[in-house]
Amino acid sequence: MKYAFRKIELKKRYPLQISRGLISGSTNLYVLIDDEACVGIGEAAPGSGAETAEICEQQLQEYLKDRDIISSPTEAWGDARSSGVAMCAWAAVDIAIWDLLAQRSKQPLFQLLGLPEPSVPTSITIGIMSPDLVRDRIPEILYRTNAKNLKIKLGNPEGIEADKAMYAEVQRTIQNFDVSLRVDANGGWSLFDAIVMIKWLADRQCEYVEQPLKPEDDDQLPNLYRNRALPIFVDESCNFSSDVAKLSGCVDGVNVKLMKCGGITEAVRIVATARAHGLQTMIGCMGESSISIAAGASIGALFDYIDLDAHLNLEPDPADGLSLINGVVSVSGRFGHGGYLIC
């Protein structure tokens, strides 16, 4: 088994402003696993525990020496985590493993996993911005993508009045479009502000609110959940399947991200655990290209909501293999997850 690594710089078409800061791009690590018959490929968007592509590669180079990771992705995931490999780095390996296994079986990955193709339209994320910028940018995004759902980033550091002004302008701007609205505060609200905003948004055609509080304020979720006017999802508060039980009775659903949990192997386990606790599920993404988005789309049929749009905000996307059909991120039908590099 041979491993190869490539680092590619990704640039966002529109920099993404969230409650914690501005994101204009990243350098991601691509991992290729070659068994001489097939080549699986995965992607790591640097994050917690491996803040750069160089650190991701260093961790993986050290870990992968003389190890059999193909025979059991589940055992490999557990061993990598216990060995201190950052899960954002391991996600690239896990995605490449599943891509390789599906290619070996001569099936698209979703078929190997016993799933139908995804059918839920994705959200398109709209970063925090001024009302003037909303009027200019959102029509371009809607015409270009034919999006069915917009996820509006709130939690503006200037406060909830700025959030209200932006959201109200979004509503005015989309009046001639058939599009639904969701909100993600990225932990930018206090408990008091979250109570106020959720009630306010419930009267303004918002479907749900994601991560209203910081993860360190999870102990306040029961108070927010008790009299909620909208469904509450969490993202940063749920990384692994072991996090799900403590959230039961405090939220309505969890957002699964391959970069947080370490790939497809644990993502499927999170879904099963969430279902067992009566929670809804969403799959989201970080700053990723069509490689890891293809992996996420391959398991898209497991989720109630889909937020796989990072590749649509790249200029350019270094990968291909996906299409956007009636708002649905659709895989190509190629063997494996279907994503491939074009540069």
C-alpha cells in the first residue's frame, strides 16, 4: 500500500464572516492510497489538533508507518484517535479508505453502504454581512446555484440588532425567490439573546436555529430548549457519537461534519446514535473542496438536512465529480465517492 500527499490552496469566492471571525480560504491536505489496482482519495481541512496542512501530513506520515488500515476502517479510526491523530487529519485517510473500498467493489460509495442517492437539497451558507451587501450578493448566489435553502450566519459581534437588520434584509431580498431560511449563530449569542432571537425568528419564516450558544455554555441548553419556538441544532457541541447522549432532551438535532468526527466511519455511528435518542441529523462541512463534499454527499441519504456547499464558494474548486441538480448535491455515479482532482 502506497500513500501520497498533496497540499492545495483553496480560495473562497466570497470570504465567509461568522461570529468568530473571517475565513477567506485554507490550504488543505489530500491523501491518496494506492493499492496498485485502485487509488482512493480523501481530504483534510485543517482544524482542531492540526491547524495546518503540514501538521496534518506530519501526523499521518508518522501514524501510517507499517499499519494495516484497510481491513477495518472502524478499528483504524479508533486506533488513530487513541494515538492522538487529529480527527480533521484522519478524515482524509478515512475518506480515502472508503473511496478505495468502493472502487475495489466496482460500486459508487453510496451503493456500497446500502444507501440511495441523496435527495435533500443543500443549504447555501450566507456569511454575516451588511444589509447593503445582502442586496448585492444574495441574488447572484441564488441565480448561480438555484439554491432552495439559505443558511444565514448570525451572531454578529455588533449585537442582535445587527442580526435582525441583516435577516430582515435577506427576507426582503428573497421575496421573488422560492427559498427557505435557516440560521446558524455559531455560538455568538448569550442565553438571553438566544431566547429573544429564536422567538423573533420564529415569526419570520426561519426553519431552525443552529448552535445558538457557545459549546462551553451547553449547561444552559435545557433552559433554552424548554420553551423554544424553533427547533435547535448543535454543531460545535457535538463532535463524536459519545457526545450525543448528553444532548438528548436539550436539542432537536445534531450537525455532523466529517472534519470534526474523523470521516465517514464515525459519521455513520453518530447518525445511528442520534436516531436512537430521537434526534434529527444534519451533515455540514468546513472549508472543503469537491473531494470531501463527495464523501459527505455519498452518505447524504442518512440526513434530514444537508449543508454541503463549501465547494460552491471556491474559486476555483480543485476537484470535480459533483453536480447541483434542483438544489441537491448529486454524486456522479463513478466508482468510489466520485470526487477527483483536476489540478
